[in-house]
Amino acid sequence: MLIVQPSMRGDDLLFRRPLVGTLFGVICVLGIVAVFYPVKCRLMFQKPSFLNSDKAPISRGEISGHHPNCENYSANRIKIVGRVFCAACSGLLVGAIVALALTFLFILGFINSGFGSLWAFAVGAALMLLGLTQIKFGGFTKAALNALFVVGSYVLLVAVDLVAQSLLLDFYTIGLIVYLLWIRILFSEWHNKRTCFACSRCL
């Protein structure tokens, strides 16, 4: 509703596109770094403090693809050339690389009117919402949905920028993207903890 309001449109600022593209690019780079340094992913599997158990938390050696080496987490892992990877992180990595490359094209002005429509906005929003369903899937499907989540955020941001041409709405959209990314992380943590609590063998 905001992007179709005439009063919100028409910031013809030369630095708007480079600034917005750079901010989104920074988010993509931070996501890529998080994939390669997933310390917090391991911390979520430590024994909760409120459980009265003498068993030690899952050791570092029992982690495979960012997840416990347990059959209950087999859907969270994929194998590529004999190596095990986290399906979700792999998808987010691919999506971030694609979105980062497209962001450079956006900053340089190669992405124009084709994305500037409410249809493009709807596609971006749908891809992000579809990406939130990744906890229900496993393997390469989970990876693909995570990649679509990131690419969808790019499509959403570009559509808003081209339709509204408003720096304020661009910032608002980036805030929503970060919020949905946070929600996606919370969903994954909740799902993983629920899996561990249902099993309880390592707790």
C-alpha cells in the first residue's frame, strides 16, 4: 500500500541506488561470512541449563554439516562430492552469491523497468514466504528454498525501489528483509530444538 502512494514516491536522488544496493550487499556479505563461521549454529545444540542431566553437550566431533551427526538431522544435510554440508546454509550461500552479483548490476543501473512493477513485488514477497517453509523440507529442496528466500528479498527490494523511488521506503524494505531473515533463523532454531527435545538421547 505504501509504494503506490503518490506522496511516498519520487526521490530522484543520485545516491539512492548505490546506497541501497550497498546496504543490501553488506547484508549478503555478512550472510556469506556466517555460513563459513557458524559458531552460533553449534552453540544452539548445547545442553539447556534447565535440564537436570549429567550427560555432556554434543561434542564438536559429533557435528556434521553444522548439525548433530544423528539420523534425526539427515534432512538438514546434503552430500556434494562426498562431503557433507548443511542444506540450509548451502542454499543461503548460493542465494547470497546470486543476489550479490545481481546487486552489482542494480547499482550500475542495468536493472530497470522490467522489475519496476507490483507483479515483481508480489513475486519477491512470495519467494520470501516460500523460503520460510524450508523447515518442512529436507535435502536439496531445503537448500533451494533457502536460496529462493535470498533471491526473493533482492527482487522485493528492487521492485520497491523502481516503483516508489523512495529512499525511505527502501530503508523500510531493508528493515523488513532483515526482520524476515531473523524470523527464518528463529524458525530453524525452534525446529532444531524441538527435534532434540523429542529425541532427548543427547540431552
